[in-house]
Amino acid sequence: MGFKSKSHGKGEARRVTVQKPAGGHGKDQATTTPLSFSAEAQMAVVDLFSRFPATEEEILEKERIVEPCEITVPKSQRRGKSTGSRNARFALPADIAKQVSQMASRLKSSPALQQIAQERSKLPIAAFRDVITSAVENNQVVLIAGETGCGKTTQVPQYILSHVWQQGKPCKIVCTQPRRISATSVAERISTELGEQIGDTVGYQVRLDSKGGKHSSLIFCTNGVLLRKVVGSGGHSQGPNGDEGLNDEPHGLDATHIIVDEIHERDRNADFLLIALRDLLPLRPDLRLILMSATLDAELFSTYFNGCPIVRVPGFTYPVRTFYLEDVLSMTQNGGDVSNSQAAVPSLSKEDADVMDEAISTAWLDDDFELLLQVVTDDPNLRLCDYQHTLTGATALMVAAGKGRLDDLQLLLSLGADRSIVSQDGANALDWAQRHGHEEIVELLANYKDDEKMPSIEEAEMLKKYHASVDQEEIDVRLIERLLLSVCRGSIAEDTGSSQNGAVLIFLPGWEDITRTRECLQASPVFGNRSQFLILPLHSMVPSHEQRKVFQRPPPDVRKIVLATNIAESAITIDDVVFVIDSGRVKEKSYDPYSNVSTLQTAWISKASAKQREGRAGRCQPGVCYHLFSRTRAAALPDYQLPEIKRTPLEELCLQVKLLEPNGRIATFISKAVEPPLDLAVRNAVLLLQDLGALTTDERLTDLGKQLGSLPVHPSTSKMLIFAILLNCLDPALTAACAAGYREPFVLPMAPDQKKRAHQAKQELAAAYGGYSDHLAVIAAFDGWEAAKAKGHGQEGQFCSQYFISGGTMNMLAGMRRQLQNELAQKGFIPIGPHPCSLNAKDPGIVRAVLATGMYPMVGVFLPPLPNGKKAVVQTSRGEKVRIHPHSENFKLNRTFSSGESVSNDLLLVFDEVTRGEAQVYIRNSTLVKPHPVIFIATEMVVAPLNPSEEVPMDVDEDEMFIDSEDEDDLKPKPGPDSAEKRQAECMTSPDKGVAVVIDRWLRFTATAVEAAQFYCLRERLNAAIFFKIRYPREKLPLLLAASVYTIACIFSFDNVPPVPQPLYASNPKSTNRSDLQSWFQGGQSQSPNGYRRERRQGPISDRDNGHGKSIMQRASSSPGAPVSRERYVRQEAKSHAQTSGGRGSYYSPPESRQKGFNNTGSGRGLYSKRPKGGAG
């Protein structure tokens, strides 16, 4: 109740005042709450324990010792013992000679291939071909640092393949890319260059899509795919008997060369992969590892691999002019005039450009500056001091700096030479001076404060007004539109010397910004003209066939505008881009291990990313880059982005570590990363894996952990799938699992009225399963979409439009569901079929329980709004109070509960993660649940005597009775020496005696002793059922465990959250209603959950036949298919089991009274139930 205390005085005169504050959330809303079963659930529980009473051993069972699984490799697969013929995996010399001959023949007969070969020979990397192949042949690790556009991604694999084949040797190259679009597009490009179909010599393997097979010599894949192959090979640590756990050519790693491209992007899979590969190299001396990166941080990776050689390849891009926000504001407000601070070099004729190229070359090669200075100073207004050499990109200032000509350099600075311009190798004038050791010039350039670079008073005032008029945290779509208009009208192009033609690439943070910008441009009378403008989004949400359009040249007189995230920085190349508009923002997720809070925010990019974005322009001609942030902001950007492994939770990686090195310590392995994360982040991940039962307390991998790590989802999600299989509720779990691993399908429209309708549509979907859940809305959306798709006749599109759903996302989720379902079937957990283990998929209570399993231990107590106007919050296990995100279905829970109704521990929220937004901490996606599912899946359950405070009417938390810390012990009751032992002994002696049930040491409930013992026993049986399913996935559960799981399902079904009130979603007459939603399910494959919920008093369905014939309820009934009572179901199942086992089965006991199993359950002791670390779960 939130009581506060204050003390004054000393000794006998000391007084304590306890008072209740006027308002605020106190601990009273997270204190003890009565816990019990509903009448229907209690009937099922009583019936179960009358048939299968709890034994003394079951109640008093000590913590189960579970043997960890040993990951061993068959002797035939160990080092030196090949499992198959090498010739089965690699081409024979005769086949190699045949392929080489065919390639030569195709090249000779095809003019198109000859043209491609000529273009390849002009790439900067072509001059380094022999250097690269020689370095790879003579070194186990080689790092190729190439500028963007040098051709390393497409050419290096071909160079290696051709070189090895010319020697008549077999070759198998696996090349990784950070993104699936990169893997597929590069594979297709190389196939085109070889004159082949994709899937022949060159293939790719990404999630849900692959081309080529074991006979392909060059396979492209994502970092995650290769990582799972490395892990799936069984690790490379030594086994318990000293045998090595990785053979020369393990399954999935039968490669001669591994290329890891774009390592500078530093995604967590790439960093983990580098650790594994570095440890693998000593065991595979024949393996060659080629690392490829932009020139960023090349020395860092070289040092990591013991100083491996670096092959530096310059890029080839035309000069790129760079402008910042102050310039853009001036351009868009003053008719396209470029500000003085970035006055552009005028377009020169070919003769004048040749003169400038010759002058710069003469100054550099012959140290003769006379011609150069004469041309530059003849007309200072032309700003020829910033002209860049056609081939090298060098300016007069760079040449003067590199030659150490101090006087000439000062003259050029006085003419306004721009120190920020970079040459083809990415170096500015300061870099040139440093390279050649001219310290005096280095100091001058580093400290030079030229007026041209300092913002003018007018610019400063303009920036101030602009920042005051717009939200700096939002992308200014209108400014982008105005800038595009200036670019396309040609006013800026003329000033910058760039062609008016060419594609425009706009960098935006995320999908919402891409959608907003696209809708804004399409609504424009100018850019909405499809005959003149082609607006294409580039994002992982876009289907692959749509993504390929960005690489195609548009028709004549049509300008292509590409809206992309940072995926276009370096992972892909769009050749016809001339103009780049850089918002300077990126969607970035970070993780704070100290608070265990994740952050998903729009953040500023790094200097390295800004440079990469600039390099996207000028691929085919001189380009222009517009940064939509000021020069002051640009100077303050960090040098590099933080590696992903240091800003994300590590549970998945830690579990993969144990699969790779079963006998090693996780922290030791991860400490070997290029830049390892904090130790606390690793400890947090290990603790969560131990709570899930994947690891023992000494970090040994369990059977459960092995199964959880074998699925391509988060460990918590993997456990949810197994739990769903036991409860016959797999379909919704598959949808929730895939949505968590990919994204939600909902689309947020731009218009305010559309936003309201979209929110109402999501509410309606959630209400199909009872409401109060973002996850149930996704599940209902997929069910409805699947039913609409099955109907055909355009129903799928109509459903997506009506409920604001992305059809592309739904198709991706459907593919991911099939993949997960196939993997579960291959492991024997489910039978092969369209909807296996899903008889209870429409029971809202069971679905909520399954969701709770997937999100545990992210559980919070809902603290409702108070009369003083304070908003509802959620209290987490850490004691933090966080908000519910406004986009969540549970944001307006205060409207659905009366102000006088208590919803403390009686209603819990399970959620994905705690996220720190721009202004506060919140949870975005959540589901309201009853306490029962959490009690069954929690790590720890303690049954203890009630506290004195819980035995009196005054409901005050014992921790808050006395807050004064000075003499707190003086104020607490001083029990007698034997009072604690006496109360403990009396705890479980009477079935109706009140006890406290404490979950995970923070959720506290009151119950009777018999109810607590029932919960305790059911927890143990559920753990045993999960353990049995993990050990024997293809076997049926024993009768005792099957009956117990069925009873638990009854509890979830009957003790469910009350459904959302109907009027809540009928306030808008234009909105859809439940009958509309139910109509989508009719005639489709998916059954309406509403229809089931009206009949759900029948209880859940248990299918012990595992899909092979009738369900257990149908077999137990007198007439096939008729509903059967729980009592009759258990009685007939027990009788059947007893008859088949010769009288009394090992799991069957005659009916007993309710008290028989629990009257003396603990012989006077309290109960303590803790899930075994590595046990059943």
C-alpha cells in the first residue's frame, strides 16, 4: 500500500510514524496476492491427483542431477579419418580441365562476354591479380583492403578459382557477405561474367533460398550461414579423450578457401566467425582464409591474424563534391546558388581539363609548380585550386603538401583551397603531408583556421532558425524533396560541374523513414510522374525480385531515385549513382549490460560511414554528396561505429560457443574477439542460458541446450517451440517465433486518419484471441492472411489492405515457419504434416502460456493508473518501473479496468525486451497473462510460511514497513529462538493452511498448502515431460506425464485473462469488426479463434497419438469425435494403461482422496522447487 515511515528520538523515547502517501506507485502493487485455481481448473487438478497422487519422493525430491550431453564426433569423422571420398566433394582433374575449356570457348564465341572481360580488365584490382593469387598461395591468411568500387568482391573469388584450376587442383570457395541481398546479387553477377546460369559453378545459400549445391565451386552465403556450418561441424576443441573434435574436412566445411568480405561492418556473426576461423587454421593448414575490407582499420585485422600480409588496392571513383546542411539550406532557399564556403569548380572543357591534369602531374613528378600556380592564380574566382586530377583525384593543395612546399601551400590556402577534399585513395592534404614526413606542413594544416571553413554569421543564423523549426531527431522529408527538386532541375548540377543525369541515392535510417519519404515523393506533382521518375526502396523488407530493380538502368529520360538504409554503404554497388543525399542517421541497437536494457534508436553515423556514403557517388562520372548535417556535427561524429558484438545481448552467441567448444569456458572464447564485449554482458547471457536449462551451473551443455542451439532462433524461442509441442499449440508458436526473429507485419500509414484505422485493425486482430497482446495480434494477422491466401481471387491483397499488413513480410514469415517446421520434423519432435501438434492452437489461454515461455524471464507486474492521474507502469524483476510503448496494444489498459479494481500480481505482463527510447524506458510488445504460466516455467519456486505482515489485515510489504536504515534492526520484531523453525515445521502440516509462494525471489503469492503442493508437483512433472521430450523426441510421453501435461493445459485454458470488452473496438463505425474478421477465416485453412473460445469450456485437446489417427480425447470417448469430460478421459486412459501393463501400471494408482497425496506432503518442511540447471527446463 506504499506506506512510508519516519523515526525520531533515541532509545526509549524513539517514535516511528507510519503513513500512507497521497499518491504514487508503491510496492503495495507488487506484494502478496491470493493465488488459486478456478473451479474448472481445480476439478481437473483434483481428478489428476486422485488418479496419480504425489508420492513422498516426488514432493521431497532434491534438485535433479542431470547429466550434461557430450558432443562427440564419430571416429570416422575425426582428424585423419575422412567420412567420404574427397573426389565426391571436389571436381576431378579431368572435370576441371573440361570446365576451363568450356569457359574459354564461351568467351571466344560470345561478344557479350568479351565486352564484360574488357570491363573487368579496367577495374583497379585487375592490376593486382598476380599479387593476390601469389599472396594467397604462400600465406594461410591474406587481407585485401580495397577502396569501394575497386572490384574486390566480384573479382577476387574468380582470380583464386581460375588460378587453382589452372594448376589442375580442386577448389571449393565459400565467400560470406553481411547481408542476403549482397550474397545473391554478387553470385548472380559472377555467374553472368562467367556466362553461366546461377547454380552451376557459382551458387548461393541464404535463409529460405539457395542455388547450386555440392558440385558448385564458388558458394556465397551470409556470415550466419557459415557460422552455423562451423558450429555444426562439431567444434574444434579436443574431446574428453584427447581426440580432436574437428577433422581435416568436416561436413559443411569441405572448402579449400574461405573469403570473409566486408569485415569492417563488424556484425556479431562476423566477429564470432573470425574467432572460430582463427582457432581452426592450425588444424587445417591446407585451408586459405582471405579477409576483404574497405581500407578502414586494415591494420587492426592484420594484427589480429598475427600480422598477415595486406594487399592494398586503390579504388576508382570520379571526384565527388561534398556539401553540408548549411550549403543545402542556401541552395534550396536561394534558387540553387551554392554557398561561398563550398563554391564549386566550374565545368571545364576537355582541353582545359587536360591542361589542369598536366599542370598537377608536372608539379608532382618534376617538382615544377610554375604552370600550376600560373593557371590557378590567373582567375581566383574559378576556384581551380580545388580542381581534382582526372585519374588520381589530387588537387594543387595535396601536391604542395606532399612536396613540402610551404610557401605555395600558404598561397593556395589564401585562395580558399579546400582542405577536406580527398583523392582517390581517400587521403586529404593533411594525409599527404603526413605520408611524406613534412611535419611543419602537418602542423600548419592541422591548426589552420581558414575563413572558408568557418561558418559565416549568415550561415550560423540560418542553421539556428532551421534547427528551431524542425525536430532534429526526425528526418526532414520536405527538405529532401526540395533538394531533389533543385538537383533534378539542374541548377545544382550546373554549379557543381556534374551531369544533370544520373541516379540519386538517398540514405535513410529505417523502413518507416523510407516509407514516409516514398509516400511524400509519390504525392508530389513532380516526382509522382512515373514517366519521369522511378522511386525504388532498398531494404531487407523488400522482396528479392524487387531489390534487383535498383541495379538496373532506367529507361531514357527517367531518373532513378533509390531510398536505402546503410545496406547501400558498402555491401552493394549501384553503378549509375551520381547524387547522394545522406541523412546522416542509422537505426542502431545497443545494449547496456549494467541495466540489462536494450536501446533501438536512430543514431548519428560515424565518420567512416559518412566517407563510405560519399564514395557511392561518382561511380560513373563526377558526383555530388549532400550531408544533411552541419560541418560542426560532422567534426563531432565518432570515427567508427561500435562493433555489434559490444552492443547486443549475447545469449545466442554464447550457446553457439558451447556447441563449438563444449569443454571450454564461454568467457574465454569470447575474450578472443577482435574487440571483445564487457565481461558483464557475457555473464548476463550465461545466467539466462542457465535459467533456461541450456547450461548447468558449471557451464556444461545440457541435452536441452544442444536442442535449443540447433534451431536458428533465440534460445528462449526454441524452448517455447518445444513447450508448444507438448501443449499441442505449435502453429501460433511458429508465427511468434518467426516474427520475433524477423519483424512484425504491420504497416504504419502516414495520414492521421489512416493511423487510427491501422491501430483499430490491430486491436481487432488481438481481440480474436482475447486482446491485451501485441503478439496475439501478429498471430491472428497471420492466420487471417493464410486463410485469405487460400481463398484466392485477390483476397490476400484485400486482407492486407484492410488490416494494414505487409504482404511481403507475411510471405517471409510463411517461409521461415516452413523452415522451422521442417527442422523440428527432422529432429523427430513433430510428424510431417500441414499443421502438426496444433489441436489447441485456437485456445487463447494456452497460446498465452506458450508466449510466456518464449519471453521468460522478461516478466513484469502491471501497476494500474492511480486516481491522482499517474499513468500505468510495469514493474520488472529488477524493481524498475517502465512505461508501455504508445504503439502497444496494452498502452491503454487503464481504459479497460475500473479504477477501483486491483490488478497487481493477478495480472502479469510478459514482454520481448526493455528498450530505452529517446526520452524514457519502455516495453514495446507485451502480452497480459495470469500468474499460472509464469509459476510453471519460472526458475525457482519457494513455498514458505506466511510473514506476520501477511497474517494481519494490513497489507504492508515487510521490506517497506520500516525504511529508516540507521537502526532498522531495533524496530523489527525479534522472534524467539525457535519461532522460525516452528513456523517452518507447521507450514505444510494442514492442507488448508495459508502459505507464501515466492517465484524467482520477487513475485509473492498466497495459497493454501495443498494448492502450493499441487503447483510444486505439477512443475516437477512438467520439467520431467520436457526432459523426456528432449531425450526421446519421437516417443510418446508416459501416461503419468501425459496426464499431468494435459491437466496443466486445462489450468492455462480455464484460468485465462478475461477477454477484452466488445465495446472497446466498436467505437468507430468505419472500423472493421469481429464479424468481419471471422469472415476471413471461413473457408480457409485457419479456424477462427473466436469460434473456439465460445466452446472452450470443453477444455484443451491432448493428442497422444501425435497426429497418427484419433486424438486421445476421441479414443477415450464412447462415440468417435464427441467431446469427453476430463474425468472420463483420465479414468479411461489410466484403465487402458493398466490393462496393457498387466494390472496396475507403473504410473497408475487407485483413486485416493484429495488429501491423500498432500496431507503430510512435506513432513513438516517447507517446499523449494528450483528447475535443475540443465534439467528438464
